[in-house]
Amino acid sequence: MPSPTWDNTTLFVDDNPADRAFRHEVREWVGENLPVALCNRSTRIDPPELKPWHRKLYERGWIAPHWPKEYGGMGATLTQQIILFEEISRVGAPTPYPHGLNFIGPLIIDVGTPEQKAKHLPPILTGDTTWCQGYSEAGAGSDLVRLETRAEPDGDHFVVNGHKMWTTNGHFADWMFALVRTDRNATPRHAGISMLLIDLKSPGITVRPIQTIKGDAEFAEEFLVDVRVPRENLLGALNDGWKVANRLLGSERFTTGHPRNAAVLLNKARQVAELTGATREAGFLHRLAALEIDLIAFSAYYRHAAALHGERRAPFSMAPVIKIVGGELGQRASELLVEAAGGYGALADDVRVGNHVINPAAEMFEMRRVTVGSGAVEIQRNIIAKRVLGLPS
């Protein structure tokens, strides 16, 4: 008898009739409107191909469940947000890229000027504008305080010079929200950093894609030479970019560490194991059960943490813990998928399971990056050690 499929909807239980009704509504609508060509893809879906699905969610009113209604969002409860996310991912559909909707959009709502809100929020909602995040540099990845891209004031503009890299979708983006150094003599160093909104069509910007180990070009690098950025594109106060960025990084770590990432891979591991016969091996079944138990426990922690985060009551430690544990669970699930594939696991080739195409090696390569994405695991452990536990350096 085949093993039961891990259903993402079991991660969280709907606690009341309204939530159950909303899940039914979402499931029915997604089933009727989802572009089949985007489901369960083993290859990356780039922003231009994703835009029609983004537009459908926008027209239904579900593109920004976490945004306040006055800015075009749903003003949804946390449970409704989770339900929407789960129901989209449950059928193997892609979720819209987060850089506009989850990262810069909420920051503009929180600290942006009325002019910035009027200019940037509507095209984020419609999907007409694609954003990327310009934080990392060659010498400043997880340790952003070392960034060297500088912005010098010049009348009603800043003149920006520097180099950004590992920028997700940078070669598809229209705009970048970037951390830049506006005071090279500030002490401590993070006190001299500001956040700028940069139009990537501006003269002086060269963008080059970076191919990953998975074989796609997910990232890019940007060279900025004497790029003039209007002062009105400063987000937040001058030299206050570090504080603005930290508002985002906590939320980004919640996204990176979502239990859904491991749950999807665990489900694929089950499917492939049925195909290869790994489900008849005691050792594999033991590792599968252990991962399921750990994932269920982490899901309970995640929901509690997300509820506190939504109420702005989450302890500082929760975001780095979620990033570390969620990422490690996803990596374990990807390794289990490769193990389930047997002799096919080491090949970067597609495996067909029913109507689905799965690439175990590519999935494992994809999950390796979560060790450094949204802040390296080593940095997160140092943050917990120093700022939570009070341990010496």
C-alpha cells in the first residue's frame, strides 16, 4: 500500500469555520485558475513567465494578503495568509517573487513618504514592476556592515559608485532597493549606511547574470558608476538604512525558514521512494519518519513565532532560529530525496513520477544556498550567542 502523501495543508489546522471556508474558497479558485504549465516545474520560473499568474492573483485581490487594505492589500489575518500560501504551494504552483510584495513593499508602507507610496506600491501589486535587493557585495555578504558601495550627496541627487552581487532576479528587475554608505567616517560603521531606491535603467548601471550550481541564472551582479539617484529616493532617514534593513531581515528569515519548503521536498521524497522501492528499506523509512516528526514540531514553533511576529511581540531570537532550523530541515529533506532516487539521485536529470517531473540533484543544489541566504547560518548562531545568550566573543 503506498505511503500517504504529505499534504502541506496539514502543517497548520484551521481553527474556526471561517478559516475552513476560506481554505475551501482558495482551493477551488486555484484549481480553476492555475496555469498548469507552471505547476511542479523542475526548472526555475523567471519573473516574466510568472507575471500572468501574479496578475490573476492581483485581480482576485489575493496578491498581498499581508498588506493593509488602504494600500491595496487584503488586510488578512495571519491564518488566512498561511492558508493562501499553503493552498498555492500544495498543488505545486509557484508563489510570486517576494522582493516587491514581501520585502520593499511593506518597508515603503512602513517608512516611505506619501510620494514613494503613490509611485511604487501600485506597480508592485499589479506585477508591472520587478524589484531586487541590493545588499551583498564581494566583501560584504552576511557581514553587511562592511559594504563599500558609496553614495555621495550632489545637490538634489546622490552619486552612487560600487558593486552589488548575488542579487536575485537582478537581471530581470526594474528597481533595486540598496544599502549604500553615505558616511564613510561614521562610528560604529553601520551608522553611516542608508537605503536608496535605484532605477536600474539609470545611466551608469551594468547588470550581468550569474549562473548557479543548479545550472540556472538566478542571481546577477550590478556595477554602478557615477549613477545619479534623486534624493527623493532615500527610504527612511539619512544614515538610518541599517535600522530600516533590519525591519526586513526578520521577515525575510521567516520566509526562508518556512516549513513548507521542507514539506514539499518531503512529499517529493515519498513519491520518488515509491518509484524506486526505497519505501521497502527500513533505514530509509526510519529517516523519513524522523524528519516528519521534526517537521511537525518545527511547524508548531513556526506558527507560534509567526503569530507573535505579526503582533510585534516575537523575541529577537525567533527569526534567526527559524532561519537556521527551517533551512536545515529543508536540506535534510533534499538529501532524503536524493537518497530516495537511488542511482538517479547523483544525476542532474529529471525523474518522472506520474504527471510530475522531479530533479533530485537540482533540488539538493537549490537547498544548499539557504545556508547563506538571508544571513549565513554562522552569523545567525553568533547573533543568538552574543545578543540572546550574552556569551563572550
